[in-house]
Amino acid sequence: MKGVAGKLLVVDLSKQAVETRELPGDSLRLFLGGFGLAAKLAYDAIPKGADPLGPENSVAIAPGLLTGTGIPTASKTALAFRSPLTGTFCRSVAGAWLGVALRKAGYDAVLITGASEKPVALVVEDGKARLVDASDLWGLDTRATRAAIREKFGEGFRTAVIGPAGEKLSRIAIVDCDGRQAGRGGGGAVLGAKKLKAILVKGTGDIPTADPERIKELAKKWNEVIRDHPATKADMGYGSGEFLDWMNRESGTFPSRNWQWGFFKSAYERAGEGKIELDPYYWAPKYSARNVACPGCTKPCGKLFVIKEGKYAGTEVDGPEYETLYSLGGCPEVASIEAVAKANELCDLLGIDTISAGVTVAWAMEAVERGFLKPEDLDGIDLKFGDEDAFLKVLERMGKREGKVGELLSDGSKAAAERLGKGEEFAIHIKGMELPAYDIRGAKGVALAFAVSFRGGCHLTAGVYGAEFGGSWWKFEAVDRHSVVNKGFEVKLHEDLMALYDVLGICKFSRHIFFLEGLPELVAAQTGLSFSAGELLTVGERVYNLARAFNVREGFTRDHDHLPKRVMEDPIPEGPSAGDRVSYEELQVMLDDYYEARGWSRAGVPLKAKLVSLDLPELAEEVGSGKVG
Amino acid sequence: MKGVAGKLLVVDLSKQAVETRELPGDSLRLFLGGFGLAAKLAYDAIPKGADPLGPENSVAIAPGLLTGTGIPTASKTALAFRSPLTGTFCRSVAGAWLGVALRKAGYDAVLITGASEKPVALVVEDGKARLVDASDLWGLDTRATRAAIREKFGEGFRTAVIGPAGEKLSRIAIVDCDGRQAGRGGGGAVLGAKKLKAILVKGTGDIPTADPERIKELAKKWNEVIRDHPATKADMGYGSGEFLDWMNRESGTFPSRNWQWGFFKSAYERAGEGKIELDPYYWAPKYSARNVACPGCTKPCGKLFVIKEGKYAGTEVDGPEYETLYSLGGCPEVASIEAVAKANELCDLLGIDTISAGVTVAWAMEAVERGFLKPEDLDGIDLKFGDEDAFLKVLERMGKREGKVGELLSDGSKAAAERLGKGEEFAIHIKGMELPAYDIRGAKGVALAFAVSFRGGCHLTAGVYGAEFGGSWWKFEAVDRHSVVNKGFEVKLHEDLMALYDVLGICKFSRHIFFLEGLPELVAAQTGLSFSAGELLTVGERVYNLARAFNVREGFTRDHDHLPKRVMEDPIPEGPSAGDRVSYEELQVMLDDYYEARGWSRAGVPLKAKLVSLDLPELAEEVGSGKVG
């Protein structure tokens, strides 16, 4: 296939060996790149029953098909692996220069297998790769690791590194890609278990493209569209935090106080008529030093948050984005934006996922509130909702797996409740992954999407909140977010589309710019192949089913497509979504619809016929169901 | 696109003009050929609200993509038009030499528009076409028409002709293709209204093929598969009539006595332990002179039925096939196979659809039984279930639209009940099309498929009876035919697959030989393009949605996806499926599932997002729904 190098770098850490292989044409045609290619490589490489933290787990890394081509916002690189947080298949995506450099170095993907005995780094330079000792980097935080790499290897390397959390096998550990995170599902722990501290890539070649002139034309065209698009101004001005007021005050679906509330009640009460501190309308003018972009993005949503004075002076972090405003703000009820920024920086440096980290601490806060945890269980820290000092102390111990706090909380809320032997009823996770910043009690389609997401509680797998909250979006008229009727196809379509975005490497914040219709011409220019919109969507569907098949192989089924007890039993108490919850029966109705839309059995297993018709005949044999009823 | 000529013959009968046009590459890529191409041409050509029997209706004719290439059983040619029987979009398919000749003459499709004032014939010879007077053919039956054509134009023409029924605008009139019928939906009436008596085609060129050597290899390979396949022996020995014993005695789902019974009770009572006369195990050895094949078929299911002695001496008919054993046998309770063969011949010669014709007469028989009709309403004929003489008399009058019988019955059962002003409650049709030979009360998935089929009561749109009755079929384990659970995706998948078979021109009786997996290599050899199985299935889905969009444009919606009252209210009284019916509530459950699987609204309207993702953006704007709930 044109527009790709056709090369896979295979790294066997057990043997300390690297090898370059040809990628089979079929895989490229059916999976294209990015999440698709990474998913296929990971599925094939990881045996059934693999310990996520054992040498038998593998991590596949693949830049999106369009990443680095100059098509605006095509910036993403996907990691695929078995998650230590959930036990499921996991995709973790970052706006990573690493992926751009990989392509320039001549590789479409990297597959990391086995485990090293001592810390190593993988160094890739223009078609060559080697493993080097990285004992001197071990223990460093992410920023210090990058600095040490520059010092040791010189300038010009793009990197992926893990922080202390990954080294300590925290199941919520991230992979840091030059300050952008492949955040969810514990990819950092998988690399930590393999003792792979860092990946360094330098590439000076051209990224292959079937029709370079056409790509340039299209880049120009779409840059103009983006320049004139109303969302661009918002992204560049305030970033994703702009969702906050909408979700919080307008919809009443910004979960706070560990989902005891559907909006950040105490902050609004304090703010009165003014903006609450977490709102970027308040903080961006004050603290945002400049925009921070993913590679090739012309509408950067990142904000470099710099605190020069006061208690948190010296804090410098790319963020906080909307999700983080929830997880490190609303959920633990921390109303001070400076404290949220500090917490964000702490998570990034130690290398833990801000969503999982904040929600896990909020769980602990509620456990304290209920008397399930005492200060003596938490290294003497008196952890309470809204206490920013205690919050920051706990976060730091979690990231370092220090003391009783680290022992209890470093692996997320599900593990914490298991260790404590109670509190599962207010642990806000699905399949072990902590929920992001949408109170799904008030958005039934989003609840379904979270329940079925292959990696657990995830807003990015379907991205269906746009349809549920957005009035009208793409071809959908205003969807009734309080209704459970007909949500199956709605969620399926969004999942397939978002999977396709991750295949192509295009930012999901651009889904309301390229939609589906904008994609075929991009793929045609890049590959020289004519894919219709429907055919491209089928690629997304194929990848999605591959991920589900992995989970089915590991024993995941309908019973695991659950919702947290709180979501099903405790209605949102006040605000615009007051009274909303998702009952068990409502969930079952939506699951039936969804499985029907997906071509899966009532047990949630892809039908053999569906897998065969997605060109996955081996999977049909391995995990497919023949039973329609 | 390679493997096609790229030429469309446009015939404007109002202007008496013919013209050759280039087919747009996009249409070929997205619709390939056969039903796909015909559907696209018809959709674009027929304006909203067109009178099916007016000049504004069009008939598009297209041979399947593989028809005539030598791939075994790839023999079909599709017609698409607005049906005068149902008012819906209609596909009508025949194993037609006409299509093979069209391709050899350099055309991929013919579009017939307008209407002639006097009878004409279209004559196509190797890239040239003309309209000629056909007044001398008008009034002739189909066999006589073919003979007159040979006489007048010489040997070597492949034909499509209409009989007296088509001329008289019978809404159940067929198009006869050299003795094989495009049977359902009244295509013969549409041609009759256009006064197009016949189409004659002679082609001496080669059928374009991207890779002729590869096609030869594949033809050889698949011929060997077919030769060794157990179904082949059955097809060649007894034809589709072999289903009869299975459906009748084993399943109790062979409707008889106008669906008062789920099996042919009286015949079995008479036969005792022996075979009933309708069973080909009984009649084939006695009456089958030889097998009759569609073009390129190496497992011919057709049987030339010849009666040399007795009351029906001189009868010579290609048939009866399974459906006809029901419609001209079980449904009117005619137990004599000689009478059924005679009735079959009558239908073929006059040019009416055997299914619609027999079921309509059975309706009249029940109307007589209930006292709604008297002999004086039927030209003095004393019409009773099981009376073969009266049956044949009525059939003949229907086919000729003669007398009171013709006036009442020639347009099918729905029109008959409307004209009589009563009897709709036992009229066995959906959307006006009479039901085929599967008692859907005992096969819920088939019931759903019939209810939603775009052309009304049709077994070929989904062909899902294989899954419901077949124990295991393809990737489906034994489906519970008595259950309504999870039938949506099952039906959708079969519809998409069967649409694809009609696009490629492969016989649906080969679906258990090629399945889906066998198709990509055939398409690749023919077109030089690499379509995956999933992409091919998307072509089928695209075509299916186009047909639905046509219906939606004409006001068809969920309310029209109904079942006959008898199916919903009168359980099968005896036999293996005794007690089975499909309640109104069960139908609603299945419709919800089905629409979800299809990506349609609860009203049965394709969602805009679905149509866009099937590369039908104009249809999304024209008829698509934005409402998910």
C-alpha cells in the first residue's frame, strides 16, 4: 500500500533484540494505521490469559495513517496493549511527536514484547534501532527524564517515557510523549514491567505519501476551513475547559463530590454570579502563558499554565483540560484552580492519569466521610472533600506508591475498594477504569457508551456526548439525552467513527470539522486507494470488533458491560438533570439495542457472521458466536 | 472500472429515441452492477409520486457484475422499477440470457423511460439499438411471442417479452426472459403500459474482464466445488421442490388452503404413508424430461415437466418449483401435480406471477367459502378449494383480464379485496404482494423479513429461511424460529448479503456455496479492484438502503411494515408448528430490533448518518431522518 513504509520494528526485550519486519499488505489494507494497525499487532501478539504486567503482554505503537502528513490535527499515535487496570484490551492515544518521528525514520509501527531485566531505553534513528541501558534514568520524573535524555543523547529526539508511577507498576500509569500523555489504562505500568523507561526516535526522512501535491492542497484547504471555524477560536482561547460551564451549570452533568452531585454546587455557591475558578474564562487570561499544540495542529487546545507567585509558584503544566478540571477539581471538590494545576503537574511528572487519579482520591475522600478509612490508614493524612493540601499529599504518594496511601490507592479505585474490602458501591469505575467528566445519569446514550466501551469507563471510545448534549450534531437532530430509546445504533456509529479517527490519527476534536465525509479524499491522497466513506467506517467497525473479540477471549461478556451502582441507584439530587439515573432495566434495554446494532449476540459476543463480514474470519472461529438469541 | 463496459443504453419510448451514455465511474464503484446499478438508475430516473403505469415510471435492467463471465450460477439480470402491485420500489430478477447478450453487445445496463403509443420492440445488436413496430406481436402469449420473434428477426436473439397479462396491465404480470421469469411486482405491466412488447438482444463481443485468466481459474475451481457439493445432486435431481416435504411435514410451515392450514393436510391424509403428489420424489421420475438451467449454471434446478397423456396432455413447462407447488398447489388445495403443472404453464404463457396468481385465487376461494363471492360474481364458475377445473378457468381469465373474474382478480389479492369491499382480513399479502411458501407464523425471523421487505411479501429479499429452518447455516447455529429475540441483525445481514448476490448476479441458491467469503476473489478478478468481504457487504447494504429510501420518499414507513391479519391473529391449527402466530406486540419488538440493526429511526426511516456512511449523502438530505428516538 502506498503512503506507508510497510515496516514494523519488533523489539524483544527478553532477548534484548530488535528486528525489522515487513508488514503484511492485508493488514495495512484492512487496518490502515494508527489504532487499527496497533490493535491488529497487539491482538496477534498477546496470548490468551496474558498477565498484563508479565513479559507475555505486548505494546504496539502506531502513528495514524495521516499523522505527520500536514493534514491539520492529524497528530495522533496509538498504543495498544492489555490493560493492567481493566484486564481488557486497551487503546491509549497521544498527540505525539514520537509518531511523526517514527514515520520519518521509516517505520509504521513498533511492537514491544518480552521484558528486560534492567532498565533500558529504545533508541531509533532513521531505520536503525538499538536498546541501551537506562539505569541512570530510572527513578526520574517525566520532565527530568526528558532533560536527562537531551543531556545524554543530544537534541532532536522525540520521546515516550514513563515516570516513577510506571516504574512502580501503578495500574493508572501513563506514557508521556514529550508532555502529551497516552493517559488511560495503565500503559505506563506495562512499559514499567518491561523495564522500558524510554523510547527515543529521530527520523529525518520524508513521510511516504502517494500523492504529495494533493496532500498539500488538502492541507491548505482544511487549514482554511479550520481557520474560519467557530470552534477554533474557542479551542485556541480556552481549550476544552470551555465545556465546563455548559456541562456544569447548563446541563447539571458535571459530576462533583465523587458523583454525589451533578454539578459543582459549592463552587457556584461561592462564586455567586461570577465565574467559578475552574472555568477557563476565569483562569486562562490570568495563567495561560501560551497555547500548546499537538504536532500539526492549527487549532491548539493546550494551554501552558504558569503560576509565578504564591503557594504554588513554579507550577508549569500543559493543562488543565476539561477532564482534569473534573477529576482533580469537581470530583474531589477542589475549587482552587491553582491547586488543580499543581495536581495536574504532579500527575504528569509522576506519570499517572489525571482522570483515574482524581476519581480514586475522591473515592477515598468518600470512604473517609463514611468512616471506612481513618487518617491512620492514610499515613496520617486527614483526607476530606475540598481539602487541597491533603489531596496533593495523597496524589504524590499514589504516584510514587509510597506508604499506606500508595499501597491502597496506586492502582485505582477498583483495586482500592477490593483492598479495603468495602466501598465498591461508591467506586466510580466501569471494568476498573474511572469515569470521565460526564454525569451519565443525565445522558443515557453516553451511559451506554461508557458501559460497553472495551477499555472501561471512557468518553473517547464513542465520543457520543456531542450528539447527546450538542443540540444538533452532524446528521443528528437534538437527541433526547434523558431517553433510552434507540441508543444502540447512535452509540455504535460514533464508536466506529471514533475508531476511524484513531486509525487515521486525526484529533477527535476535529470530528465536527471533517465528520465522515471529509475523510475519503484524505485517505485517497495518502494511499492512492479509493475508499468510500462507508468503507472507511467499516475499517473503524472492524477495529472496534477486534477489540471486543480480545475481551471476549478473556471472558468479558454482557455482565461486564455494567454501570457503577451510584449511576443506577442514586439519582442526581439537584440541578437541570435532577432525578436522572440509569436504572438496571434501562441499561438492559440499551444493551439489547446496542448488541443488535452491532451484530452481537444477546450475551454481547460478536456473531461469527458479523466477524466474517468484517474480514475477521480467524476471530469468528476463535471467539465468534453462532447464537442469535 | 475494469470488467465493465461503462455503457448505458437509454431508451425514451415517448420520443422513440435510443441513446448510449457513459455510466459515471462513481456509480459503478458504489453499485457494481446488477441490482445495484439498476436500483441506482431507477432511483435517479423515477420522480417522486410517479404513476407506476405512467410514462414517468422507468425500468432499469442490468446484468449482474459476474453474469456471463463463466463463474458458475452467475446468471442473473435485475430489473428495477416502481411496482404497480405495491407502489414500492421493486427488484425483479431472472436467470436471463438477455443479460449475457447485453454484456456481449457492449452494455452494462438499459434504462427504459417514457411510453410508446403503439406496440414496439427494442432490438439491440452489438452496440446498436433501435425501436421497431411490434403490433404483430401484440396479443401473443410468451411462447408464441418468442416463436414470432425467431420467425421475424431470425435466430440468435435473447429476449425479454411480456404476455397478454402485461399488455392488459395486470399488476401481477411478469417479464419472461426466454422461459425464465422476472416474476414479482408487476414488471410486465410496467412494460405493457409502455407498450414495449419485447426486448431482443444479440451480442457477439467478449464480456469485459480485468483478469480473464484468473476468471477461468476461478470458474474451474468453483465448478469443482459445485460438482462435489451435496446440494448439487438435490438441485439436479428434484429442484427446489425438494423443500416441500421438509417444510410441509417436518416443519408444518407449508401454508395451504389460503393459510388456513400450516401443512397440506388433505393431501397427506390421502397419501397415507406415501409421497404426496406435489412432492418431486413422486413426480420428477415420472414427468421430468430433462433439467433446465439458467445461463452458466452447472447445477440446474429447473425441470422440464412434460405431460404426454391424459387430460393435460401437451403441457410442457419449466417447473413447477417449490414456490409454485405452494401457490398453485397447497394454497388453493390443488393436490394433482398434473393440474399444478398445467396451471404453471398457463401462468407462464399468459405472463402472470405464479405466486401472486395462486394466492389471489385462493383468496377468492375463501371468499366463496364465506359467502362473500357467488358463482355469478365469477362468470358462473363454482370456485372451491381443491377444484382444479374451476381453478384453471379462473387463472386463465385472470391472465387475460377477462370477464368479471378478470376485473376482480387480475391485479392481485389486495386490489381484489378493495374491489369487493371485504375479505382483506384473509388476503395474504404484505404491501400488496402475495406471500410466498413459508408459513411465517412458525418462523419469526422470516416473518420479520417479509414484513420489512421493500417490495412486500418476499422470500428473496432476505432469504433468511435458510437460517431459521436450516439447523445450522453459514455462521449461524440453529436459530430458534419460534422466538422473536434478536432477529434484527439476523435479517439485516441476510438482506445485505442477498442484495449483494443480486448485484453480482449470482444465484441465491448458491449462497450456501460461495457464502460471503467466496465473493471478494471473484470481484477482484472481474474488476481488478480489491474489495474486502466487508466492503462488498456494504455494497449490498447501500443498495438495500437506496430501495428503502425510495419507499420512504413515497410515504412508506413503519406502519407499512405489517403482517397479514391471519398471520397475527390465527395460530397454525395443527402440526409441528401448531399454535404459532406472530402477535402484533412480537412484530413491534422485532421491528425495533431490526431498525436498530439497520441504523433507522423507530419510524423505519434511515438515519441521515447511516445514509451518509453508506455514501448516499443526497439521499440523506432527501429522505434521511435526524431523529434517533
